[in-house]
Amino acid sequence: MEPNLFKYIWKHSKRDQLFILVLVLLSLPFYFVSLQLPKQIVNDGIEGKGFAGPGSTQNFLSLDLPFGETLFGRPVTLFEGFDLEQMALLFALSFAFLALVIVNGIFKFVINTLKGQLGERMLRRLRYELTDRVLRFRLAQFKKVRQAEVATMVKDEVEPLGGFIGDAFMTPVFLGGQALTAMAFILLQNVWLGTVAAVIVLVQAILIPKLRVRILELGRQRQLVSRHLAGRIGELVAGATEIHAHDTSNFERAEISHRLGIIYRIRYEIFRRKFFVKFLNNFLSQLTPFIFYAVGGYLVIIGQLNIGALVAVIAAYKDLPAPVKELIDWDQQRNDVQIKYDQVIDQFHPPEMVDPENQKPYSESVTPLTGEIVVSGLGLVDENGNTLLNGVSFRAPLEEHVAVVGPSNSGKDHLTMMLAGLTAPSSGRVTVGDYDLRSLGQWVTGRRLSYVGDDAYLFSVSVGENLLYGLKHVPQRLSDALDAQERSSQEAESRRAGNITLDIKDDWIDYEAAGATGPEDLTARMIEVLRLVDLEDDIYRFGLQGTVDPKARPELAAGLLKARADLSRVLAERGAGDLVVRFDPEKFNDNATLAENLLFGTPVDPAYDVEHLPQNPVIVSILKSEGLLDDLEVMAVNIAQTMVEIFADLPPGHPFFEQFSFIAYDDLPEFRALITRTEKSGFKSLNEDEQARFLALPFRYIKGRHRLDLSEESSESFEARILKARHAIFDRLLTEDGSGPVAFYDPATYNAAASLQDNMLFGRLAFGRAQAAETVGTAMTEVLETLDLRQSVIEVGLDYDVGLAGKRLFQTQRQKLAMARAIIKNPDLLIVNQAFSGMDDGTRQRVLDRVLAARKGRGIVWALQDMENARVFDRVLVMDAGRVVREGRFEDVAGAEASDALAEAG
Amino acid sequence: MGLAEEVEILRRIPLFANIDPAKLKLMCFASERVTFKDSEVLCRQGETGDAAFIILDGTADVQVERREGTMSVATLTKNDIVGEIAILCDVPRTATVVAKGELTTLKVTKDLFFGLVKDFPEIGIEIMRVLAHRLEATTGELIAAKAGAGA
């Protein structure tokens, strides 16, 4: 990247900069005229100077050609103008003033908008270029990069540049011009006084930047320290488990405090110095008038200077300090952003980067690789001179399944990385068919090879998106979300900012590579691959927990309603009908929370979530009118008393609090105090917040589960009144299109806010029934399979969000998904580095067998820890300390291993 | 029937008789009440157990499988506990327990029980005392039996 910020800005925006400059110059005459006009309005229009008497006229708007007399020897009048009386002239001048105000305003508006646009466009370019470089970093570089630091550089540190870019050239030209004009005017009036003014301006211009050198240096330090702070905070988040596990939170606090202290000291010194410079600057600016008054006055008194000239000089000087000061500020800002720019791009210049050609968006299909993998004399030496791989050579036909077995320091992981073209070897080479791997771009290796590492990363999108991630190389089909005009204008803007013009909204999925023809049959293929890696059942379960919009998928919603009926029938047939207590609009459900019984639906608006119900005015007013509030108050106090009693002696953080308690450990003392107050002076003595905290308790209460034997709930009328309140809420909140704050349970309709499983159950599992969950789960699966809905449920499961770095999945699920992602693109060679470390032996062998069977006749290189897993491979390489120590069929290699071990033992 | 009644039943069982009622209440609250229909199985002989059952209502049949067939050895009713050995140590169930008619139990899992003993060692001490008494009684019986056999 261009090291000089100004050259960078000029290179990418000279056309816009020049255009804005022309606009600024054009605007100047209007500006000066608008400054001139008020004087004329007062003198001619109001005071009537130049009017001989009533009825006489003056000319308005006559226009002479400038310098006409010098050019042609006589004044050349371009426009005769109008002769106007005083009153008419006043209005004419006033309206002319108004017109100029508008014109000036428009100029200002247009110029500022253009400057802003220019700045934003350049900022977009800069951020894009930085990100582009990150994408081109060699993988080894990422060991040295802290992600939070890169993020703060791209996002925050370049931000001030945007504001400056629009002013980069305009300000010095504009303000410099102003200052020079004023200076020239003063010099014309009096050379001596002018020289004095000029000298002081020079002193300012030389001294102030000198004083600011230290400030800039401090600014540079501040930027670095802040960036490291961002990096450290990122580490605190990433290493949260370790901090908790080793009780090092206070160590971290001290460390952060230390950094903040440094930032504080730097910033404080910056402020001190800044304000000193300001003070000095102001002083120097005011020194000049002092000299004018003292020396100029002296000269006038002794008759060396006439008073008119002195007044003119002092008046002209008024226009000088402002532009000079602003110029100095501009210079400061320039230094500041130049430093920021230097510091940022410095981090984006690693010694080696991937050639852009290597990552080009290649939209043709890439010919499959065939032939033989030939690895010859492969060596790798790390930056400290350690030999990681040493003369590794072997050949294998691309159809074979090769296992690389060895302990973790054997170099097998480096070998797999090199086979995938992800690490460049220090010596030797890898060829696949006719090609040296190093000569192939990522647009070949990334499509024809697949690599799965042990710590494969999942992006924070859905399961399905992660699965298809490896198929998104270039857009395959244009999306119709944008019309042609919008698309071309967006593309043009991207191009102007030097961004890539590929559109993220297009369909990027390479269906053909996945062995599908389009979106229609892709899902089947996805499910097939998920089944291959033993992940289908998990995704099916995600699907059951997921929700669907019945408007978007009416056939699925209808199917699930059918399943609802079928499930209830199947359970009844098996004599297990009572395992699910169905929602009945006219019945109280002992196995649901009180809130569910009351709302008889799923909250859509958070104001109807359990914790907010006691403060929800609609609910409270209905509870009041049914006389339920008093019962709930007694129940609340009862529950709180029981909780405080039985959870009192448990240590904080005990799992019981999470599992069983209505009250968190930290809140226990407060509730204890509140209970004491209630017992003394009654519930009503609590304030509104405290009452709400109490009232939230009974809403979570499940009669069948918690069995607290609250006397209120056992009264017949309580449940009847809850049902009445339920109907009142229903009448109040039901809307025509069902878009209200609560999605109500209705036996005949699909509930969009509830999960697929809840929609099927349409009730709650009965508490305390032996084997209830298992029996119902089995029945549910059977019903869905009979109705042919299993695939649809899995489709819903594909939308399950895996969370940041896939943290919402178990490690084994992450590894399986990463494997599926590598398999679905049907690579010519599948390269696996362990990848199944979290799995138990049985699962690992089962998935391995299935992957191998599915890829019969297509290449696999799989690095394994355990020789036993290598049994099913065509060829086995045994590695140790960076070398291949044995190679051959499993029987031979494993036999030799065993006899070696015997010999050693003997 | 609610928590308070469950606690009362627990207090009638020697194993829990001397434990602080508040702790028993916590144990009841954290335990699941499980109901069985006629001839549903609570636990099966030979399987490893992870929970004890306290009969709250109804009756259950304790059956032992022998080579010559299944034999009913005892009937459990309200206030009885079954399978408590399983929550103290890892041994296979020594008998099969089947519900006779509608049966309501409180299921105390091993995890819960050990959790409570760990948090409140005084529970452990109480249990130890009860077990020691049992051991003493069994030893006494054994001596008596041996003496009887010797005579």
C-alpha cells in the first residue's frame, strides 16, 4: 500500500478533489458579494446615499466587463441594469441578498455533501484494502495476529481518516488563499507593519508544529496502547474459562488497570501540552495587534503613518488569525492522521502475502485432478530453525486411501497442511497429477482438495450455511432481489471505492460440485452427508426445537397439525395417552407453569415473558378484576418462604439453584429481608418493584412439578378464576391476523411462536410418569416418519444457529459438521488431520468407515493418532520425528510395529 | 399430596429419621415424584441402579428370579424404601420391583443423594449411624444363626 497518506488520497480521488476545488472557487465570488451587500443596503437603500432627491433613481445590476478599460480603452458595459427609486432599490437589494444567502447555502450544502461522500468512499476503499490484505495473509502470519487488534484497526483506527480526506487538499488551498490575501492587503497598506505581522505568523508557523512533535509522538503511543488494550480485552473473553479456573481474575484486573493507567497518563500529558500550545498560539495572535497599537500609534503620533492606513491594517488583520489558526489545526490533524495511517498499514505489510492472482474469483469450472500424488523430499523448518519435516517422500495413486499414523510431534499435521496447499514447504515439493501444488491457485486447491483440521472453525451462521460454506467460491446464479438498475448502480459504487463487485446476495452455492442440480435436490444431498457423518439425528433434534413460519411453509405446518392428531391417537392406542397433558382452553394444566395457564399461549412480545408479567398493565388489570392478585401475593410469599428455607444452607453457585430454585443465590438475602417485612407489615408495605419481584415467583410455578401444596391453588375457585382470566386475556389480545403479543394455543392451528415439538405435543409431558419422555419421543419419531415429515424437520434443524465459533454445538458435533462440509463438495482428495479427537472409539471408527466407504476410489489422506484406526486404509505411512519411518499395507506395517515394540521390550 | 407430606413419610424411614427436616424438604423438592401403572417395573434384578424409590402410595411386589422361576419375596407399601443400597454403592439390583396397581413413589437419584451428602456432611453421619446399626443387627443375626446351626 502507498506509505504516504496524501499520495494515497490523491491517487484514488484526484478527480473528485479537483471537482470540489472548482466548486469552492466558483462559490467564492458569491460569498464576497454577499459580504459586500449589507453595507450597500444600509448606505444606499436605507440611508439613501447617492439619491439626489425624491424621484431620482440609481442604477441596479449594471455589469461592466472587468478590466474592460485596460483591454479596449473604454469601459465595456455587459448589462445596462435597471434604474430604480430608493424604495425599489432597497427591496431589490434585500432580495438580492436573500438570493445570495440561498446560493451560498446551496454551495455549502453541495460542497459538504461531496466532501463527505468523498471521505466515506475513501474510507470504504481503505477498509476494504485492509481486509483484503488480511485475507491474503499467509496462515503462519495469523499466529502473530490478535484478532481484536486487527478488528479495532480496520474499524476504529481508520475512522478519523474519513473526516480528514475531504479536507485534505481543500483546506490548505482555501485557507491559505484567505491568509495570503489578508497578508498581501496588510503589506500594501504599510510594509513595516505588514512585515511585523508576517514575522509573527512565521514564528507561529514554525514554533507551534515543533511544540506539537511531542504531542504527535504521544498520540502514536496512545494508539498502540489502546490497540493492545483491545487485543487484551479480546483475550479476556477468549480465555474466560482459564481465568475462572485458575482464579486469575484479579491478576487480569490489575493488568488491565495498569494499561488503563498508561493510557490515562498519555492522554493527560497530551491534554496538558495541547492546551499550552493553544495558549501560546492565542498569545502570539494577540501580540500582533499589541504591536500595531503601540508601534503604529507611535508612528501616527510622530506623523510617519496616517491614521486611515493604521485603521485599515488593523481591520485587515482581523481576517488573518482565523485562517492561520485553522491552517495550523489542519496541519496538526494532517500529522495525526498520517501517523494513524502509518501505524495501521504497518501492521498490514507482512513479509509475505498470497498473490491476488492465487485467489482470483474464477468462475469457470475447474478440471478435476487425476493421476498420482507425488511427495518428494518435503522439508519444513520453522522460524526458529527447528526441523519439523525432514525429507518426506512417498507416492500414492489419487484413488487410494492413505493413513498417516504417528504421535502428535511426528510432523503428520504439517504434512497434511502441505498436501492441502495451506503451508508452503521449505524444501521439496508436492505434485498432484501434472501439477506442482505451489503453482495452483486457491481457486484450484480450494475446490479440488478438501482439508479438515482438528480445530476446524465454524462460522456464526446456521448449520446449513456452515455445511455449504465450502461451495461458495463465486456467484453461480444472479439473485432477483435487485433489479438491473439497482445492481449496476451498486456495482459502480463498489468499483469507485475499489471494492470487489461480486454481490453477496446472489446465489453462491456451487450445486454441481455438491452433486445436485439446484436448490431443489440440494437438501437431500445435505441430509445424505449429515447421515454419513452421524449428525442427522442431532440436526433432527434441533429441528424439533426450532420454529417455522406457517405462512412461509404452509405444507409443513399442516403436516405438523396432522402429526399432532396422530401423536395423540398413537399414544392413546399404546395406553400412554396420559403421558401428555394436552392444552385445553377450558382446563387448567397441572404440568404447565401458571404463566402458561394464564396466557394459554407463547409470548411473542417480551412484555409477556414470565419475568415481565407482574409489571404488564394488561395482565395486572385482568388479574385484579378476577380477584387473583391477592391469591398470587399469598402464593408468592409462600413460595419465597419455602425457597429461603430449603435453599438457605446451599453454597453459592450450587447447581440446584439453576435446576430447581425460583430464586438465585444472590437474591436469597434480599428475599429473606422482604419476607420479614411482609410478615411484619403486610405485602402492601413493599414498593412496586419489590412486589413485582415477589409476584414473578408464582408465574413460574408448576403445580405438578413443584408440589408446594399452596393452599390458594388447591381451592377450586382459584383454577376457575385463572381460566376466566385466561379468557379475558384472550378477548383482549386476540387480533384478526393473529399478530398479537401472544401466540395463543389453538387445537386447530399451528403456533408459529412455539417449537415444532411443542406444536406436535400441544401439551406438556406429565411429570412423574415413568419413561414418559422416552415413550413420547419414540412415538413422535414414528409419527413424523409415517407422515414423511422427518426430512422437513431436518430442514428446520439446518436453520439452527451454531453460535459464535460453533459454541452452541458440542465439540464432536462441530467436528462432524466440519467433516460434512469437506465431503459435500466432492473433492478429488480429502485431507484430514485427526478431526475426530473428541469422539469415543466406537463413533470414530464408525464414521471413519462410512466416510471411506462413501469415497471408494476417491483420494483420502488421513492423519491418525491410533494405528488401530488405520486398518481400513489401502496404504499406511508411519511417521516419527518428521520422517516417514515405515510405509506399506496395514498388515505389514502394523506387524513390523509390533515386532519392533517386542524387540524394544525384550 | 405435597412436599410437607412427603417429608413426613421420609421421616418415618429409619435411614432418614434423624436428618434435619429442612434438608429432607430440599431432597423431596429436588426429587421427582414418579407414578407407575399396574405391573410397570421400578427396577430390574441384575441391572445397575441409580435411584432409590420411596413408596408414597400404593403397593409394589418384590420379586427374585431363580432358576426355577420368579418368586415373590415381599410386598412394599406406603413409607417403605426400596433400592437404597444402589444409591450408596454400585451393586446390581438384587431384586425386581413391580407395581401392583397404581403406585406413587418419590425417586431419589444417586446424584442428588451424593450431592446432598457432600454439601451437608451431617446427613452422611446420620446415614453412617443407621448403617452401623443395621450391620450390628445383621452381625447379631449371623452369630445367632451360626450358634443355631452349631447346636
